[in-house]
Amino acid sequence: MNHYSYEQWLQYVKNEVDENVRDKYDSHLYSCDQCLEVYLDAVAQLENELPMLGDQDEFTNLIMEKVVQPQRVPFYHSTLFHYAVAAAMTILFISTGVFQSITSYTDLVHTPTLQEEAPTLTDGIINKTFAWMDSLELNNKEDNK
């Protein structure tokens, strides 16, 4: 990372650099703590040469008004506008029959997923075997009575 010299930061503070260089210095200050310290030293040295703020309380109040003042939101960004558009579209779709035409397609899409399959040969043999065993068991119980 390239660091800037103390003299370069002095020029930056005095506003003696062009816009492209100023942008590079600005972005560099966000990422380099070492250069931030050098920059703060340059500001401290030139503190007496920098313009003084007249009424600090008035300046603070002006800044706070700008920060606290709510921004006017365009009408098309409001929630009420979105609800009104949705309601208007719903009424339009109902009146033109769009929803009725959609329901006619549901029969094409909806197919029964549960179908009775014929038992396989193995299942048939197993079922008949269990039925025969149950009948034998039932006959044995009747004979024992």
C-alpha cells in the first residue's frame, strides 16, 4: 500500500490538489490508519490557518435540521399507492373475466396422483396364502370348542 507524505497531506488540507488526486486521498483515508494519523497531524498544524466557524450553535442547528428533516417521498413510493394499484388491477381482472379463464385451465393441470394399481402376482399369492392360513386358524378354533 502506498502511503502519502506529510507534505502531500498538507497540500490536501490546504485544498491545493486537483479533484482526481483529492478523490484518491479520500478513499485512501478510509483504508489506511497510518495516513489518517498523518492527516490529523497536518490538520492540527494548519488549524490556525483554517477558517473559523462563526456561530457554532447556529451551524449545529442547521446541520441537525437537515439531518432530522424528513425527506419527501414520491407518491408512487407510498404504501397506499401500491394498495390502490393492486385493488384497481384486481377489479380489472375480475371485470374482464381473467380469473374465470384461469380456473378452466386448472382441470388440465390437476391430474389425480393416486391410482389403483392391479396387485402383482407375488402380492396375489401372499394375500391368498394369508387368507388360507386365517381360515385354517379359524377352523381350528371352532373345532376346539
